[in-house]
Amino acid sequence: MPDISDVLELQLQRFSWSDYTCFVMMLLVCIVIGIYFGFFEKKPNTEDEYLVGGRNMPIVPVAFSLVASFISGITFVGLPTEVYSFGIQYLYISGGVLLMGFFMSTFYLPVFHELNITSTYEYLEARFDRRLRMFGAVMFTIMNVAYLPIVVYVPALAFNQVTGVNIHTITPIVCIICVFYTCAGGLKAVVWTDVIQTVSMFGALIIVAVKGTLNVGGSNIVFSEAWNTGRIEAPILDIDPTIRHSLWSQVVGGILYWLQANAVSQNMIQRYLALPTLRAGRIALYIFISGVITLMLLCSYIGLLIYATYKDCDPLTTKLASARDQLLPLFVMDTLGGVHGLTGLFVAGVFSAALSSLSTCLNSMSAIVLEDFVKPFVKKPLSNTAINWIMRMVVVVMGTICVALVVVVQKMGTVLQLTMSLEAITNGPLLGIFTIGILLPWINATNTLIGGICGVIAMSWVSLNAQWAIASGAIRFEHKQMSISNCSYDFELAVDPVFIDEPETFALYRISYMWYTAFGCLTTMMVAGLGTFITGASDSTLVDLKLLAPCIRKYIRVDDRVRKLPKKSHPNRNVIPEVDEESIGDKESAL
């Protein structure tokens, strides 16, 4: 029988010139879109056009962009492997996604749309003070700097699996193309490339699902094998928070996870603010939810399909796939390798997911740096030329940092796990801060800031220790049934490491990662609430009604409100509209 090296060499030989052509064509389309919106579209070259598309973007492209921005290459490659290894328990997060849509459209989206802001952290200064605005902007920047290299590294690893091309050859090329069309065309180029990339993602998954199903003998075989090995199972109803995936962690924890990622993140809110009306934003939200759930179902089915294909010879055990992220590319080469062009189409789909997430982060960082780190600290209004240079230089610098940090991610294996944990460290407390601002008008800025800092510290302690326990083997997760009883190639089994007994690990480190966002959010809100209990509540009638969720406004005594709020005198800050006598009367009659 051939050994693993012979099998891998055969896999690499299947990526043909037609596959490369499909991949290159996807990149060329992105370049053309950037050139069009950057040099040929007759629109004023203003900050509003570059960052929010003139606030008049069509609904469907923005909705597609939201799907593409949220589904990174990590999700695209990782979810099938998750289902292959652990079953469909993760898929019950769909309930959390649906409920997130209700909470976002009711509480968060109306506030941001009514304020007509560009950076979500402008809200924090209007509701609290500049300290909260800077805290939010810094947390967002840390998260993005940590997240960007992973976004690029994972699909580069997949590309390396199917072509043999070095990671550090493909990564700079892809980043340069992404930086170019983001710089040239701004949000419009990002949105329209996302449309192409979303179609590419769905097309790639559908082709893999159809061809793979035909290869194994039909979908009935796929579901039968999954059912027999417990991969298809009812949701776990146990309330134990240490269970990796249960109905409660997926739905309740999932609501808060998706809220922080969709309702208060600059990456996503910037697209909702590009739409002309709140109604358009809600329609885009519902399309986004439908698209994400559909894509998760497709990825989950492919995970079951991979098991049906490799049920007698697990590639992870034999090390045919040297990393978990290479399982799906390996399956694609086995499934589509004999049909010229289809493998290239799939790899284009993986990179489409990466490019959309990368361009979204780059465009959002332009908004954050300009609105939160530059404008509040300059004495004179910036010229259009200065604004355009700042926005585009941010994209170039962040793209360069991304390429440089890919080297770090590759060289230091634990960095990947530790960096992934940073998302939970920052996003949970940020969700808590925004939720306090929108729903709890009696909590002041100082207590909210203390709550946010405590939330970050608590999440850093829990998340980093949990990641270390997983890396050291102190925390292990039981996989579904695997087999290597009928492999067609030779391999050597690795010696299992000696693990520490799980009970020795501190209980808080063993809570499911799906509770991390909830833990950070609730810690922030509880500390802020406790501080308010000690120092006394603030006068909620001093808070501008526009800064509160619509359902909260009716509980504020309008008669006692300050009739005119002070204007922001700084020339570079957006001004929250004043609340005067006439507008308050209109609000009373409307409510």
C-alpha cells in the first residue's frame, strides 16, 4: 500500500491549470470592481461615500455583504470539521440567531439608525463621555488586529493543502488585492465584491455537497451513517454550563454571541448604516439571518458527508490531514479533483469568505481611526484631501500588519488559540457597555467604564486560562465515533500524550466557550449596577431620548427632561440632534 507522503503528493497533483484559472478569475473580478467604484463611478469622493456608501445603498447587496462579512474562512472551513468530529449540536445555535434578530431590530438598530453616526463608538461619547468612546475603539482595534491574520491564514493553509504553494507566497498577493479594491472603491466596492464572493461561497458548497453525495450513493447513506454514530441527535437539555454544546449554551449564549457580533460591532453596523431607512435595515437583517442559517446548514451537511466518505479511515487520526483546518480541502480534492475547474471554484469560495471578512475589517478600521482617534483630537476641521489620505493609509497599514502577523500565527502554534480567545475578551464587555447605554439610562459613565474594565479582566482570566488548559490537555472534548479499520494507505499512529485529569482544572475554566460573551457582558453590567447601587443612580431624564431604545423612551418622564442638550462644540464631531420643546411634544404624541 502507498504511504501518506505518496497519497499527499497525488492530492497536490490534482490542482490543474483550470483550477488556477477559476481562482485567479475571482481575484480579477474583485480588482475590476475596485477600479470601477474608485475611478469610473461619478460620485463625490467624500467621507460619507467612502465609509457608508452615501447612506443610500440597495438592500439586497448590503444583506449579501453582511453574510459574506460574518462568514469568514474560519467558519467556512471549521464548521464542517466541527460537525464531522462532534455532531450537529452546534447547529442548534440557529435558534439563537433567530432570536438575535428580534432583539437587534427592537433595541439596537433603531438607535444607531436614528443617530446617523459613522462609528458606533460615537454613540458611547454621546451617551456617556469620551472615556467610554476611547475604551470601545481601543477594544475594537485590539480585536481586529488579532483577528485579521487568522482570517487570512486559515484559507492560505487550505490553499497550501491543495496546491503546495507556500503560505507566505499566496498571503501577500491576496492581501494586496484586498487592500487595493478597499482603498480604491470604499464601502461600495467592498459590498459589491462581497456579493460576488457570497455567490461564490454558496456555489462552492453546493457543488461539493452534490458531487460528494453522488459519490457516497445518496443523501440517505449520509444521514444513515450520521444517525448510527450519534452525529444526528436531539439537543442536550442539561443546564450544566461546562457541557460544550447544549440547547441553553447554543440558544441563550448564542443570542448574546450573535448580538455582540452583529448588533454593536462596527464591522456589521457600518453596513446597516449604509441603508437609507430603518425599515431597509430590518429587511437586510432578516435576509442576513436567512443566508447565515442556510450556509450553516450546508456546511453541517458537508460535515456529515465527510464522515460518510471517511467513516472507515479517519484522516485526522492517520494524519493525512495534518491540521483540522485541512480536513475540508482534503475532502474537496478527493471529491472534485477529477473534474477540472471545480476544485479551483471551491478554493475561490474559501478565499472569498476570507477576502470579504478582511475587506470589512479594513474598511471599518478606516472609520474607527478617522472618527475616534483623529477627529476628536485635532483643533481644526480636516480637509477632504486629508480625510481621504487618512482613510486609505489606514487600509494600507492594517493590510501590512495582517501579512506580518501571519508569520507569527504560523510560527507559534499556541498563538492561534490565544488570539481566537481575544474575541471573547473584548466583545462581551463591549456588548455590556452598549446594552447599559441603550436600556439602562440611570447608570452613569464612571460605573459603566469600571464595569467594562472588570469585564475585560474577568474574561482575560477565564478565556486565556481555558485556552491554556485545552492546549495542555487538561481539558478534553470527546469526539464522536472514528475508525481507521479500512485505510488504503500506510500510516503511523502518534503516541497519545499523557493528560492531566480533568477534575483538577478549575471549574470556571471548563465552562463552554459559548458562554464567554454572556459572561463578559453580564460581568460588565453587574459591576456597573453594583457601582450604581453604591454611588446612587443618575437622573435618567438627563439622557437624550434618541440614545435609548424606543421601548425604553416611554418610561422616561418627558415633562422633567432638560429642554436643550448642549451642542458638541468640536468641529470634527458629529452632533446628536437637540431635544427641544416641539420635538418632545411630538415624541409624547407618538408614544
